[in-house]
Amino acid sequence: MIKLSFIDLEYTQSLNACLKSDLLNEYDLAIKPFLEAYFNPHSCVQVSTSGSTGEPKLIELDKEKMVASAKATLDYFNLKKGDTVLLSLPTKFIAGKMIWVRSIVGELNVLVSKPTSNPIKSLDKKVEFAAMTPHQVGVCLDENPEKFDLIDQLIIGGGAVSESLLVRIQKLTTKCYATYGMTETITHVAVKKLNGTDQSACYEAVGQTTFEVGAQGNLIINAPHLSHKKIETNDIVRLINSRQFEWLGRLDFVINSGGVKLFPEQIESKLENIINNRFFVWKEKDELLGEKAVLVIEGTSTYLPDLSKVLDKIERPKLTYRADEFIYTENGKLDRKASYLKALKT
């Protein structure tokens, strides 16, 4: 790990030294190009979307909006000048980029780790803030659970936090939060406390953000500090009020089975304690029901537990497919459609 300081003039010296050397390249090849782009006179930065719901694409983000997003996060998590944040996500994507922007805006220290499955293996300093994917958190809990004592606050994004992972983080002193957001919202616009006495089932808005729902029950984001227009999403939610919502699932994943809307993510949360391999629920056309749920499991084992123990009849997948290995997007998210099509050919 290397440490960069963004306090007063000290950061300029350490940053320039790193940019002139190949030191940062040993951790992440995208760091130097992003910092050079951020500090150049242009008003925007090009960012690649994740590709989790479609083909990745390049979009331009206004630097002033990135600063506004950073300030909202700094305020929400009460991060102060001189605090240390851990960078353990790829700088190529928005989550990693915004760690840098928050550090620059808040005059923080950045502890740079390689974006591996276990980015805290060599952590030996206290950090006030860190961000990881659910997969990273799981691996870190397996290999170095004691290291979490060095992390005050942790945001977990880039994928759903499973029920089993949720149980494991209850033992941590680290304050853990799930995040909701996307590249277009310049990372998270809402967070949900996952452990402690103030654990919540609802996401709470960050910054000036407010929420409403569209005709299909999908979330609409109004974040004037980030965008001059409302952002309509494909996420189905239960709106609590203009600042809170409960996430139910993806609109494009919803299965309309005999007039009943099934959310694959909710079915998966019920199955994860009885299926050992990685899996997901997908949909197929059905002459009688319109659509039906199907189960896709990674691996070649033919064993299948009794799903009726945890699922109602209407929820139970009608078919089961297997793929030797699932397909993931470049930033590590499961590509459900591609993995399903692969399983069909197996």
C-alpha cells in the first residue's frame, strides 16, 4: 500500500512525484490517467458505465457535479480534513474515481491498495472510510476478519448484499452501509445502514436528493446537485417518503407469472442458504403463465435441494439449468443474460 496526502500543499508534492514515476501503475493503471484528466482545464471527465444492464458506454460527467457528489458524501459520513480513506476499487469505474474526488475535495489522505479480492490483507493503519464490493467483503471476512477493526465506516456497492453476508457483518465494529446509485448519478444517491442498533431496511437519500415513483413502480431520482433533470431508473421500489425507499428488484428482471409479479432477487435471498453453488433466477416465456421462473446454477453437480421448504408454489422455478462457469462484466458484476444463454447450450 502507498499513501497520498491531499492536505494543503503536501498532496501536490506527493501526487506529482507519483505521476512522474511508475509507482501508481503497480496498483492500478487507470489512476494516473484519471488524475491527469481531473486536474486538466476541461470541465468534464469521461467515465465508462458498468455494463451491468446493457453494453458499457462512455459518458461525460461535469467536474462541478462530481465535486457536489463528493461534498454530499463527506457531509453524510462526517469525513474531515486529514481523515484517511482506503482505495480498493478500480479507478477505471466511477466508484474508484469518486474516492479520489472525495479525497481531493475533503483534503483527505488516500491509502492505495490493489483492487484485489482481499484489499485489506496488508492494512496496518486506521482508516475512517472505505468502499468494497460484496465479494471483497466476503473474502476479507474469510481471510482477515480482524482487519475490519481498522475501518470505521464501510460502504458496500456494486452488487446486492446477500442474507448470509448480512449476518456475518453484524459482528463487526465497522459501520457498514449498502449504497444505491449508478454512474449517471455519480455513485450513490442513497445509503442503507446494514448493522448496529440503527440497522435499516430502507435506503436514505444523500445530499439534496429526493425520490418519487413512476407508472410502473420504478424509482425516479431528483438530485438537483447532480443533474438538472430527473433520472428515471429500472428499479422497482416501495416509496416510504420523498427521502426513503425500500428496494424490491429490477424492472427488467421482474417475472410476470400468471399475473403475479415475481422478483428474482427476493427469491434468490430465500434460496441462498440451501444452494451452495453460485446461482440466479431468470425468466422464460411460458404458454400458460406468460412467463415462468427458471433456476441457473454454476457447476456440474446435479444435486438440487427441496425448494418447497423455502419457496411458495408460485415462486418455485419450473426448470433448472447448469453452466460450468458464469460470465461476468469487466467490473465483476454477474451478466445474467449471457450466463443464462451459456447454460442453455450446456
